[in-house]
Amino acid sequence: MLYLVGAFAAEQISLLSSLINKFMKFLYSLFFFSVLLLTACAQQKESKRTTAATGNAPLPNAQVAQLNRTPRADTVIKTEAEWRKLLTTEQYYVTREEGTERPFANKYNNNKAKGIYHCVACQQQLFSSATKFESGTGWPSFFKPISAELVKEVQDRAAGMVRTEVQCSRCGAHLGHVFDDGPKPTGLRYCLNSAALSFVKQP
């Protein structure tokens, strides 16, 4: 009888020990997975800092004031009906409704030709291919406009973020946004929509 009780106790102890080992392995696996998940999230958050869609840092007010130091006098004003007649559906959506086109699948992201980028709405010259660079965001990016008075920078609070919007200084067309993570010499990244631009190739 004592033998049977002892055997039963040993079996229960062995079973309990096995359960404890399995539980500890589960806790270790859970801890390891949590560390990996937190690391991945941190890396993803860091990588999103330089994308147009998720950038949320506006330029300092003093820098915006410097960029907007020269107001334009030859403003182009049209009714919304006139803009709709002049622009395509996508162009109107981007320039008049402050929309954003799809990244990568747009006209000028991979354009390597030499030339000048104009405002699609009023044809004002805006950016040169000489200042275009590969930002990896999927939108055409430039480190400066041809001249400061050709674009206007304004605060944008849409989409739950505070960013610095870029507009054509002549007609007010929405072009994109500017961020302070660009290359030298300006340190700026003008991230623009292809639908807001027209390109004139130069020899």
C-alpha cells in the first residue's frame, strides 16, 4: 500500500515538474517575442520620420518667415469652376483640395531628365532638376526651389498632424510639404506631388 502511495506521489511530482518547465518555457518565449515586437515597433517608428505621409514636424516659425520673405504681386485667382475646367480630376484633388497622390506610382518620382518643374495650375516655374534627389519616400523631392519667392510655406493641421505645407506663391496650389531632413546645403526636403507639377525638359 505504501508502495502504491509513493509511486502515485512520485508521478504527481513528475507531472507538476513537467508543467512548471512548460510554463517557464512559455514565459521565456513570451518575453522574447515581446522584446522583438517592441524593437520592431521602435525601428518602424524611426523609419517613418522621413516619409511624407507620416512626417509630423513643422518647420520653426522663424524659418518659415525667412522662406516667405518675398510676397508675390501677380496672384492668379480663379473660381472653383474655372479650376475644375482647367485641371484633371487628380490635379484638382491635389492642388485645390490638398490631396496626396499615391507614392511611387506617380509621374515624376523616378524622372531623371534635366529640366524645370512648373506649377500645373498656373505654369509658374518652381523647382529645377538640379536640386531633385532620391528621398526614398515615393514622391519627387527637392532640397530647394528655384527661388524662395516662387513657393509659400504655411502651417498645415490636417490629418491629425502639424506640418509645413508648400504652395505655389502665384496661385496658391497645394504642392506638398517641406521637412527638415533633407540633404545639404539646405537640409530641407520639399516632398511634392507629381500631379501638382508639369515638367519642361531642357537639353
